[in-house]
Amino acid sequence: MPAVAAPGNCSLGAGTCLGFTHKLSPGPMPKIRIHTKCVTEPIKQEHDGLRLAVTRYLPRGVRRSRYHAWLPNLAPSETLLHRFQAGKVSWAQFSKSYQVELFESAAVDDDNPRIKNHGQKFTLRLIKELAAHQPVTLLCSCGAGEMHCHRHVLKKLLESSKV
Ligand SMILES: [Zn+2]
């Protein structure tokens, strides 16, 4: 991660600069805090921090006030989801294919030979950066004890060096 500006050298000037970007000095990445939850579990604002719904479909009957943002682009594709739900792919295959999808290019990338922008890597990097400054909670509609939910795969991916 490149350094942005040395403290005191920010172009925004003292009093305007938000400050936290100065922590981007070369060195180890601050510890990131990423949690996962079922979207209907009790909200604990201090623990949860930024609540991101990462579902392909908006959970039915779930109020907008239960999450800060909905990012369907970070969910498995409808095709993959349906294949897993129908038992046509194993959990291991599902989690592997899901991660491949997150970095996949698409037709729009043919117009962008220098920076491929369809894959979700930039969104993932942003979430990782946010999680270094505040807790981030990834929400899905799968139940609280459901281990075969993509939110756990997404958390692991964000915590890895792949992002
Ligand atoms: Zn889920």
C-alpha cells in the first residue's frame, strides 16, 4: 500500500484533513476487524460497526435500517447460488467458484485494457481499508449458525493477502 502524505504535509491542510489517511505510512497493515452475522441477529452498533448486506437478493422483510449498504455485487452469482442450493455443487466447489467470480472480468473490460474494473477487487480493497479503521460486519440472510454461507468465505478472503 503506497504512502499518501506525511503528517502535516496533507494538501487539505490542518483542520480539514480527516487524518486517518496519514496512517498509510509503509509498514504493517493495521489489524482489520471483520465480523459476520445473520442480518436478523440483534444489532450491536459498537461491535458491528459498518453493517454491509452482501446478499444477492435483498432479504425479504428486513428493514433498511438493519444495514448501512447493500452490496449484491459481493454475493455469489444467481447461477452459482441456485446450483449450490439445488445440491449440484458441493460446499467446497461453491466457495472456490464464488472466489473466482469475485475477481472475474466481464465484457466491459474489453474497453479497459489497462485497468480491468469489472471484478470486485477494488470494492474488496476498500472494505479491507475500512475494516482497518472500524469494525465491518458482513450480513447475509442465512441463519446465525449456518456455516455454509458465503459471508464466511468473504471474511476469510478479506483477511487474506489475496485482497
Ligand atoms: Zn448466506
